[in-house]
Amino acid sequence: MALKRREKKRTESVPDGIPTMAQAVRWLADLGGYTGKSSGGPPESITLRRGLERVQMAVEGVLAWQDISK
């Protein structure tokens, strides 16, 4: 959720609670470069993979920071 809050659109609001599965998939797709245009169709596996890779990099960065600060 922290990545989504950081990269949200100006007109978009990110709720504080647990996202629904549809919201979580859409957020992953957004992080992977999904534009949401009506002509593009729903997000596909490559876009979701790119989003997951960004999440993975962020998690690895946080873990590395925790290791350094010990």
C-alpha cells in the first residue's frame, strides 16, 4: 500500500483499510504500467509481473535497510 500511496494519481484516493482483491490486482497493474484505457482491455500477466517486480524490489530495499540499521 505504501508504493500505491506514493505513486497514486492526483485524483485518486487510497483507502486505509485492507483492499479488495480487485483493488490489489489493479494496484499491481498500475505499478506495472497499466494505463486503464478502455481500448486496452484488462491488465494481463506481463503487466502484473512488472508490478510484482517493483514490489519485490521495494521489499528487498526495506530488508536491506533493516539489516544496515541493526
